[in-house]
Amino acid sequence: MAKRILALALALNVASASADELLVITGLDEPKANLNRKQLENIFLRKSLINNNGVGWIPLNLPPDNPLRVAFSETLLKLPPNILEAYWNEQYFNGISPPHVLASEEAVIRFVSTTPGAIGYILPCHLDKRVKVLVNLPTVHLLKNLCQ
Amino acid sequence: MPFYWALLLALVLCGSPASFAEPPDTQPYYQWGRGMSWPNANFNLGGYFNILDNPPSNRQGNQLKLDELSLFLTWSPHQRLHFFSEVELDEWLSTAKIANINNALRAERLYVDILASEATTVRIGKFLTPVGRWNIIHAAPLTWTATRPLVTDEFSFSSHLNGAMLTQRLQFNDNNVAVMVYADNSSKMDVFDNSTLGFDTALGGRVNFESDRSWQIGLSYINFSNLLTPKLQRNDLLGVDFLWKKNGYEVMAEAIYRHTGDSQGQEHGFYLQAVAPLAEKFFAVGRYEYLQGTHHFVATDDHIGVAGLAWRPYVPLVIKAEYQFGAVHDSFAPSGFFASIAMLF
């Protein structure tokens, strides 16, 4: 009994301590992939278009003014969304479109859970059983207040 | 005066910044600067235009012209296949004349990318020559000046290849390295193109190192013969390039050395360009160029300077104004005032 209480306390502690991080998610059927930070960056910058199984990556973004999008962009890509538009202009010249934009984390979860190759990001407090976590991405941005 | 009417028309056609509204998931949608997309078909149609006001070489006053009107077509019928084409109307309309549309129409690019693996791509078709940086991002909405550095022009090396290219992306810690090798047989393979410049055959490669810290450096080599002079000796061209960007500041530089043993001669040169942000969305641009040797059979020893401003009020739109302190040879780089409006649509 004491061990169970201790385990629960540790789990709660970990959960609250991990609030300032982003979870990069994929569908439950997606094969396990050990992606490092650079590989993840290449996916969201559309430099890497398919995974090792030949399935096309479909990276997803939230709207550019969404705090989560800003945090993700500055944490992983080291630039805010508006500064990256010049990069996407060059990619457009080469026939590469930026990641699809979805309106909310719920929309991201629904799309990721039903689309092979889709990859997105959400807050830990919005994680549920429809998707699985690929990468935990710590961030200096304060995001706890976005959990409702 | 006509230039300013063109500017006003472009701004009216642009629409408001609200054109950046996010698209529905699967319905066809248009996004300003990103084209018309059909997500279910993985199809996109877009392009850009450039309206240029420049001093012609005959010194009879500036002329306004629709310098470029390009249409992009992108299609991915399979996860490993990516088709791309760019058709361009080149110098078709101007205040001086309306060119024959058949002569103005060109297939600028037409290729398929085969994604062999996550990091390996095979490209087949007609595509931009990967020498330096300017040539592969030369579209007017992407550059800071209306004028183009001499060391990157088509008299130094052809802007297009017709053949095949293999690209391998490598990763070292937090850095990307791209290695490209290619072969060209334009004399037998060139797609619909009214240009008389181009390669006869070519073989080359490029290595680009992309640091995680905002800078890139590249090395290029190409061995080629030209379409106009296929029986003359082959050329060897070596290039090095550099790019640094941070907080709106940018420094870009390229240098080339071309050598052959006959009347085509040798040439070497470089440019150094710097960009600095001023007030909101205004940028100051300065460039120095030097070219020495035989440039398209003409002896050159030219110092060129460009000083200008660029205004980027919206992401897909740039308005440029500059003065070029040109080369001795007006046909290469005339002195004078240049202005342009360029937009992705």
C-alpha cells in the first residue's frame, strides 16, 4: 500500500513537473521511431519528406499566433513562425509546401490518430489514448496556463 | 509614372493580410503566396511575377517591363514521387515592345524527384544548376535586388541542367550536410526552351554544410561544354559560397573561378552582399562585385556596386529600388536606377 502511494505521488510530481514541455505525437499504429532533435527539425522544415518505411511525413502546425505554435517553433526551429516565412517562400519556389495548419490541439489529435505519417504537437495535459508520444520536447516557454 | 501605377495595381490585387487565413483540411483552397491547393490530390498551382523598371543598354531612358511571369505546378501522386514544373513568360511585355509569345515562353524547370529513402533523392529532368546560392533561389520575390551578380549570370555557367542529380543528406550532430552529384546532356534532352544559352554536356557536384547556428557554406564544381560552342574545349568551374542570417541581418557571398585553355579564356570573380533591417519591413541592401577575365568572350576587369532599399510589406511581396554603379561593359551590368515589384501568388 505504501509503495502504491509513493508511486502515485511520484507520478503526480512528474506530471506537474513536465507541464512546460511539448509532446510530439503520432498515431497508435505508427512504427516506433527514435528521432533526435535534428531529425524532428528536418521533418517540420520539410527537408525530410518520408520516413524510413517510405511513408510520407505529414507534419502539422497550429495557427501562427497560437502560443503553443510559437513555443514549438522557437524551441525546435529556433525561430518564431513569422521569421520562418522567408524560408517557406524559398521552399514554395521548389514546390514544397509548409506543414498543414489545424485550428486546435483537438483537431491535431483527431488528424494524427487517423492519418498515417501525420505528426503534430500538443500539451501533456491534452494527451489521451488516441495517440502516442514520439518525443518529449522541453521548452523554456511557460505553457501551464494553457491547460484547461 | 507607369511604375507607380503598376505598384498601385499590385497592391490592390494583393488583397489584405487576411488572405493568410488558414485553409480547411481537405477542400481546395487558395493562400496568397502559396498558390491554389487541392489537398486530396496533392496538387498545387502557383507562381510569381516580376515587374522591372531598368535602364536599357541603349541609354534611351528607363523601360518598364513584365520581366517574368512564372507558373508553378506541383503534384505528388505517390509518397515517393514529386513532380514539379515551372513555365515562364520571359521579358514578354514592356513599354518598348510586346515580344512574340512563342519566343517568350520557356519551360524553366520540369523534373521529377524520386525519394529513394528518407535522406536520398534522385532528380530527373530540367532543373536549376546547383552552383552557388543565387542561381537556386534567383526568383525575384526571393532576392534582395532587381539586379543579378555577374558571377552568377548565364555567361558564367548555364542556369539550367537537363539530366539527373543524386542528393544525399547527411547529419553530423546538429548540422545538415547535403551532397549533390549530377550529369547533364542538354544538347539532347533540353525541354522546350527558346534560349540559345545552355550546356552541351556537363558533370559536377556540390557540397553544402548547414550549421545549426545560422550560417551555411557551400563548395561547387562543374565541368562543362556550352551549347553555342560544343567543339571548343571544356570548362572547369569551381565555386565557393557563404550565407549568414540573424535577426533580419544577412550576409551572402559567392566566388567562382572558371578555366579553359582556348579562346573562352578564364575568369574569376566574387560578390559580397549585406542586408540590414531599418524601420518596420524596410531593409538596406549593399553589394560589391568584382569580375576579371574573359566573360562570354569579352575581356573584363570590372568593379560593380549596388546600393538600394527593399520593402517587404507582406510575406509574398517585395518592392525594390537600387542604383547600380555598373561595369565598363553596359551589356553585362549597365549603370543606372533599377526598381521592381515582385510577388509570389
